[in-house]
Amino acid sequence: MDAFENPDTVSAALGAVGYLTDAEIAQVVFLAGRLEKPILAEGPAGVGKTALALAIADASGRRLVRLQCYEGLDESKALYEWNYHKQLLRLQSDEGKDWDDLEAGIFSESFLLSRPLVEAIRSEEPVVLLIDEVDRVEVETEALLLEVLDTFQVTIPELGTIEASTQPIVILTSNNTRELSEALKRRCLYLHIDYPTVEREQAILRARIPDLDETTALRIAQVVATIRDRTLRKPPSVSESLDWARALIALGLDVDAESTIGTLNVLLKHRSDIDEVAADFAAVDER
């Protein structure tokens, strides 16, 4: 974010790497850099939360370190663990030596396996730390993240305290499947990313698929917006909208009711959703 002097330069820099922002996104990213606070990006799956972190890393020239959250994630997978296999080999090769010497040797840097949080803290070069789908972890793991985000340091009993030598840019994403703690939210700048407007999705389609003409991109965005207005198990994401546009180009199809019905499996991933939307488009086509 060193090159992000104001929200306008944020928009320009992210746009240059293929991520089209709106005013709110640009402002939050700018303020996150100035205030050195994490961003908590919430919203439906597939609206570009993870892509935002990737774009920030690309635009700022920082390496991306990603912690993919899941149910059951524990400290050993988030922070660090010891290379037990390598330690065992060392013990076997040094059998008969004094235990104090052995213990000091096997609990050293060369036997440490850094996981994403420790990797980001130990990095000598500035990084972007993406904590993806934080709403999937248990409350206990969320407390661990709070501790790290508060101090950007980790204490390893055998080695001591490791402090960050550079300030990571931290992006936390959430699909809002559960309510996050107020303590976590308080430490972050909040950003809600929703499905794009028709105009913004048209721009995204044109930016990502140069072969797509303006009129077709608009029609695709309008159809996808109409589908999202229905109560579906899984509305189409932006990435699925892009896939659909590429599929239409590959098949040489226009954006009409017949081609939409025939390619709904690209946009929708549940049989019930496909049947419902297909019936609606068929009814419109018969009028």
C-alpha cells in the first residue's frame, strides 16, 4: 500500500491488475494502509473478497501469505509446528548424547515448520496476509487470531518471542455463515462487498474478457442480475458470470432465452435452481 496515496490511486492501481473497485472499496483499502488496520471483508461467496487480497498483493508488489480457515483449524496449522520426523532422525543419529544438548538442538530454527501466521510475522519482506473464510473457525481459534492481530508477535516457548519486522497488510474474509466476535470486528475496518451492479459487472466482464463487446457484456450482466433476484440455493457469483460469458463465446451463442436455458449449468450448481430458472426463462420465451 506504499504507493496508494489516496482512494483514487487505489482504484487505479487495483484496476491496473484487473480488479475494478467502487468508491467504498477504494476508501477502505486506502485507510487500512494509513491506519495500519486489518480489513474485514464480508459478503456472499464469489463477490471478489479473496480476489481483493490477491489484487492488493499484486498492485503493491507484496508476497501473499494465505491462511485458509476451516472447521477444526488449530494452532499447529495456523502458527507453527515442529518437524517431528526430522527431530526423530536427529535423535536416532545422536543416540547416547546428553539430553539437554539434544533438546537444545532439535528445538531450533532448522526444525521449525512455519505456518501462515508465523510465516507472515517472520517475513523480512512486507507481505499481504489473507485470512480466508474466518467465519469457518471456532471461537477459540478466533481468539488466537485476535492475539496475533493485536501485537503481530508470537511466542514460541523453545525459541522466545518473534516480532514482525514489517507490518503485514491483513485481509480477513467472511461469507457471514456465523456472527464474528465484536472484539475481532473492533480491530478491523469493515467492508461489505455485495454482488456488483449491472454497470460494474459489465465493466468487470469487459476488463477480464477483452473479446466481449459492450452490448453483449451488458446483456450478460442484466441476465445474471435477474437470476440473482430469485431465491436460489446458490446465486451465480462473479466468477461464474465470467465463466458463462466465456462459455457463450466458445459455443458461438447469443444471449437469449434458449442459449441461457442450455447453459444454466455454468451459472448454477444445484439442480433445483437450474429447473426453477429454466422454467422462468421458458415461460418468458413463449410469450
